[in-house]
Amino acid sequence: MLDEMDVFQPNTYLKVFQIAKALNPLPLELAVTSARVVKMTLEEYLQLALLGLVLLFAFLTMEMRDLLKAVGCLFVMSVALGALFWMLGAPFVAVLQLLIYGGAVIALFIIVIMFTRRE
């Protein structure tokens, strides 16, 4: 059908538009208005901020030269990750994250650092 049309005819574009409209299952107005801008909520902004904190403090944990500061960064990362789990609807995982990593592992790291000799 498209092969038979001459592109230099004035009503060729009208025929192409009619064919496209016939092939499209949605009305043209609905297809145009369905591409709207989606606004983010405050909760989504907080989730992005917590994700940024997790990534920032994970990077700082790797780059710190002082072990005690690195453990502090790991603690902040664990707390932010726990808060992110809570906001995503997994409170059990969030509580385990805060208790195990935010509490026990960080306390163990601090005790090990305090008992080692610095040279």
C-alpha cells in the first residue's frame, strides 16, 4: 500500500497518517497524552538520598587510612542501609541489618582495633 503512493503528491502524508491511525489501537489523543511527566514523592527523594549516603560511606570506608574512621564510616553506611531497607518495606531485614552489622560487627571491629598495637 505504501509502495504505490507517490511521496510528491500533496495528500500522501494524509494517507500515511490515516494508515498509522488505523494501525494504532489507542486513539491518537490518548497516545499523545500518555507520555506525561511523573513527579517523585518525598519518600522517593529520601530513598535516593539514603542510597547516595550508602554509596558515599561505602567508598569512604574503603579509602580511609585510619581504621577507626573507616569503622565509623562502615557504621554510618550500615545504619543508612538499614533505614533504606525499612523504607522499602522490609522491616525485618532492616532490624537485622541494624542489630548485626550496625551493632555487633562494628563493636567487634572497634574492640579488635583497640587491642592491636600500632607501630
